[in-house]
Amino acid sequence: MDNPLAAWQFWAILSAVFAALTAIFAKVGIEDINSDFATFIRTIVILCVLGGILLVTHQYQSLSSISSKSLVFLILSGLATGASWLCYFRALKLGDASQVAPVDKLSVVMVAIFGAIFLSEKLSAMNWSGIALITVGALLVAL
């Protein structure tokens, strides 16, 4: 592929790098404050950054241009994200980042299982083997 910015793999690797930095920065940042308040601060930062990106790139859309189905599922996704962040920051407050992050990454396993169940995604035997390895690896790192 000529343009790496057009490849999902490029963005997925960046996502992993930023997720790793999130754990490290958050662990240091929540040392002396309540984990829920830390999540609140993080959310404000995210809202400001995304608002700036939408403003600068002129990507804002009116809510009326979004279908009801999309809106419902985006709201559900937002609620799940918020719950995930609250739980993640609470776990970081209580445990080591090197243990919390691998358990959190079991979401990869759950996405594969949920994708197969709810989205009828087809996974090969090799895919299922990888899912099993991720599960075992995450648990070994966490222990």
C-alpha cells in the first residue's frame, strides 16, 4: 500500500501505542486523586481535543443527519466506553499497570467472541487459536 495513513493496520498500531501510554500516564496521574474524578478530567480533555479536531477539519455533522439506529448504538457505545474507563481507572488505582492493562486487553478476546455471536463474523481455527493464546498470555502477564 502506497499510503500508510490509509491502512487500518497503521491506525491500529497507533491505537495500541496510545492505549499503552494511557495506562502509564493514568497510573501516575491517579496517585493522589479519586479514580472517578481522574476519569472526568480525562473525558474533558478528550472532548476538547475532539471538538478542536472537528472545528479545524470542518467534520461536524448535524444530529439530524444521523439515523436513529446509528444514534442509539453510538449512545450505547458511549455508555460502554464510560463504564470501561471508570472500571479501568479504578483498577489502575488499586493494581499495577502491568497487571491491569493485560486483563483490560481481554476485550480483544471478548470482541472476537461477541463479533462471532452478534455480528455473524466467521473466525477460522487459526483465529480461535490466536484468541486462546491472547487469553492465556493476558492471564500469565496479569499473574
